[in-house]
Amino acid sequence: MNISKAQLMSLYTTMVKIRLFEERVQDLYSRGLVPGLAHLYIGQEGVAAGVCANLLPGDYITSTHRGHGHVIAKGADLRYMMAELFGKATGYCKGKGGSMHIADIEMGILGANGIAGGGIPIAVGAALSSKMRRSGQVTVCFFGDGASNNGVFHEGLNLASVHKLPVVFVCENNFYGISVSQRQHQAIEDVSIRAIAYGMPGATVDGNDVLEVFEASAKAIQRARAGEGPTLLECKTYRWRGHHEGDPNQGRRYRTMEEIKAWMEKCPIRRLEEKILKGRVASKKTLEEVWDEVNREIDAAVQFATESPFPPPDAIYENVYA
Amino acid sequence: MRELTYAEAIREALSQNMERDERVFLMGEDIGKYGGIFQVTAGLLDKFGPERVIDTPISEAGFVGAAVGAAMTGMRPVVEVMFIDFTTVCMDMIVNQMAKIHYMFGGRGKVPMVLRTNIGAGRGAAAQHSQSFHAFFVHIPGLLVVAPSNPYDAKGLLNTAIADDNPVIFVEHKKLYATKGWVPEDYYTIPFGKAEIRRTGTDITVVATHEMVNRALRAAEECAKQGIEIEVIDPRTLRPLDQETILESVKKTGRLIVADEGPVTCGIHAEIAALAAEKAIGYLQAPILRVGSPDTPVPFSPPLEKIYIPDEEDIIAAVETMRSYL
């Protein structure tokens, strides 16, 4: 595969950033410092990191309720993210969106989304817009296996295909729509076979192998940028935590500890780490420094969030209309 | 004085906006070759081509959602949902996405788009093609809701809607499409939140919307013969609502009837009645009355449908009820 040492390190750093950010949120949430809902991305880092590494700054993404990983990989500032999770005025959404609605239009982040599949038509529209403006931008649309059963999946993929839009549909199949297993919610194994129905290419990759994700998404994104139309890319992965942080015992009401442990063995970060060390891309010490550096960045983000003020009461009435 | 139909006035607004601003484009079902179910977009495909007049699959959630995404990224889409009844299949895109994005994202990002659709019974189209539940959209903060009652307003308000940076639900009325009126050729706008007094009177205020404006004006002529002078106020936009003009009139007449084609329960009637009750109770000399559709689905059979549609006789009946308070 054609990938530079710098790119390998960048993929690694992005995944570490997502992992440590989410672990910190987990800790803060358990101590009651983060209000609301937190759907953590731990275990799925290979997908966001691998896909977004192929995007240009002007490209768009739409994300999901489990969106922290996507927006970090697209380049979001951890301070503003953390402040948003705290509900502070300095957050990405001035504290009015929270975990499920982080957006930065200038950075191409068209928003996480609280509605399963809600981002799919929006991504199609962003792709339509960039095609009409002849801007060369590509849109990546993240969603889960659960959302692939929603009507907007069909409507969005069909529309994108008819108009040959520059969009890549990335299905993160983590095998559960909240508590309902994939076996219970669809009669197919690979979501990607649905691509046939829309006359677009479909592929399934190991979402816990960041290099496989990187390679497959590079192809799909190039195809989109070349004006050849959309692709459905399925990345099989697994969330280590429950559906959200209020889901007791990491979701053991509907899955076994053995299953969770088996997937933890396939940790995308550890797998890349082994490759990096084996290929002598970096030393163990250098990798440790990556973790330390990211931890410092997260410390600073938590400090920023903690010290930031809550929005003033009048803010409730602001931004209803532009 | 050049006259256009309501449908032609809307078409002219669309056309002029597309000429003025290359970001404006149209999406909807059968709006191209077919010209739209009510021929509003007839001829625009030939004029602007298939890239800007997009015939979509029957996928309301898909194309309305796509308009949201396009609007967020620099375009100004105008979508047509063939009947207001069909907005129910894309309600997530309207209520959870289009209406909330600006607020949810703390002011980051705008959704400058217009969703055109229509209300009104009377075509024998039964319960799924005849509803008037536009009040529902007024219930959703983040949306603007426009209700033009004549060709002049239709063009001017649509121009304003397309220029606005917020999502606008532009509610047309089927019975009005063929009505004619003076429409200037030049581009002009009508500000949102500015009601129009269609007829002045001293005895009863009738706040009427859409085709109910014409029905109220006819009723007013009848009542005038009996010496009752009715003031007819057309709010033109339901959100924002011109509270000032309505309240001023209610304070003058002391009596209020609200006439809107939606079902009366939780309709726009109730909202305007509440406004008067909250801010002009001391001036009211009679109970507020509502004229609207009954709380039933729209029936198919012509005699039943005729009963269903609120008309000038219903307004006159409301005036009769009020007579003892005059």
C-alpha cells in the first residue's frame, strides 16, 4: 500500500486522540460532570480515522449520534468539543447542541445528528450543492447498521446514484442498533450488498484495520471526486461501551462479555501500533509520547471547558432564526 | 394593470429569482416536463435546464433533506411538496433538521430554503390530498410560515422567502391558483410579519387566511346589507404574526372571529384567539369565535366535502351568533 510514514503516524495519532477523548468523557460522565447523553466511539476509531485521512479541508462530513470520532478525525478543536459537552457558552454550539449536534460548517462538519439516518439526505444535498457549484468537494456520510434500515437510507442512496453525486456512504456496522443485533434487524450479513440495488459499487472492509479502511475509502473518495458517483463502504467494527453511558454494564443486557472481549482483542489502535513497531516506523517511546501529548491536549480541553461560563439566560432566545 | 393568476405569480417569482441568483434551484416531484401538479413550474425546465429544475424520485424525505444539505452549503433551494399531506413523510427533515440546525449548532450554519406546498379541500381528492394542517408548522420554532391569499402577495412574499436566510414553509392554496389579480412585472418584496387590512369595519374583526380572506370579504358584503361592518385582516404570514395590527383592530371592534381552513382544534384560530384573550381581554365585548374545518378527516363525497369546507355561510353564521353582543 502506498502510505507514508507521516500518514501512518497521523492515523495513529487521530485514533489515540479519539480513544483518549472518549475515555475522558466516560470518566467525566461517571462523575456527573458531563450532562445529557454520551454515545462513545471507543473501539470504532479505525473507521473515522481511516476515512477522514483521505479528505481535504474543504470536504464535508455528516455524522451521527455517535459522532465524536468523526468530528475529531475531521479536525475539530478538542477544547470547543469538550466545552460543548459541558454545555458551556464557548462550545461549538454555544452549549445549545451538546454531544449529538457538534458542527463546524467552516471545517466541513455539517453536524452530528440525533436522528438515526438523519444525516443521509443532508449529505446527499451537500454533494448536490458541490456538484452544482463545481467545487470538487466530496461529502462523506457516516451512519450505522441500524440506520441502514431507515427509509432515508433508500431515498438518499437512490437520489445520489441517479445524479452521480460526489458522496461516499460509510456504514459503520457495529452489529447493534442500540440493543437489537444485526441478525435480528436485517436478513443480510453485509450491508454493502445493498449497493447493487442502487447501481453503485459496494465494499465491506475490516473497520478495525485502519489501513484497510484508509485504502478502501481513498478509492471511493477519488471516485467521487472524479465525478464517477457514490460508493457504499461498509466498515465492520464494534463499540466497546454500551449504546450510551447510561446503558448498564456496557450493554450486557443484550450481548456477552465474551463477545465484547473478543472484539477488544481486535483493537484498531493496538493493531496499527504492532505494524508501526514491526515496520520500524516509530519507536515505542515515540508512540508513548503521542499518548502523553494527546493527554495534555485533553487536559487543556477539560480545563478550558471547566473554566468556561455557562450560556447566559438570554441565550435561550438567540439563534432560533438567522 | 397586468393581471396574473396566483400560479403564474408564483412562477414569475421563481423565474425572476433564478435569473437573479444562480444559487436558486428547484426540486420536486413532476415539476419539470409535467410542470408541477398545479402547473406552477410550467416552462421553467425549458428556461433553466434540468440542472436547476430537478425532477426528483418520489422521495420526499430524500429531496427535502437534500435541500437542507444544499442550503447549508451555499445554495438556495426551493422545493415543492406536491400536497401538504405529503409533508408527513418528510417530517423529520422539516422538524428535526431544517427547523433546528441553526439553533442546535449555536448559530453556525444557515438553512436558506423554501418549501412550497399547498392546502385546501374542494377537489374531491379525499383525506390524503386535501388537508390544511399548516398550523402544525407554526408550532415549530425555527420555521417561518407564509400564507398568501392573492397573486400580488404570492409573488412578493415568495421573493422575500427566497431572500430570507431561514427555512420558510410557503403554504399555497389550491382554490387560489386560478384566481387573478394585479401583479407588477418588476421584482418586489413584501415584508414578513406585516398584515394587510382587506376591508375596514367597526363592528367585528375577522382575521382570515388564504381563501378564507375572499370568503370573509363576501360575507362582509352580505353583513353590510344588515348594517354590520366587518373588518377583514389578512395576516399574510403566520410566523411571524403581525400581532399589532390584529390587536389594534380587536381593540377597535371589540369582537373577533378567526377564519382559517384548518381544523379548528389547535388551529391557527386558537393561537390568534389566545393572543386577543391575553392582550386585549379588556376590549372584548363578545366571545371569540372560530370558523374552520370540522374535526374530521376530509370526506370524499361531494355533498360531505361541501359541508366540510368552511365558507362565507359559516362566517355569516358566526356573525349571527355574535349579533346579540352587538
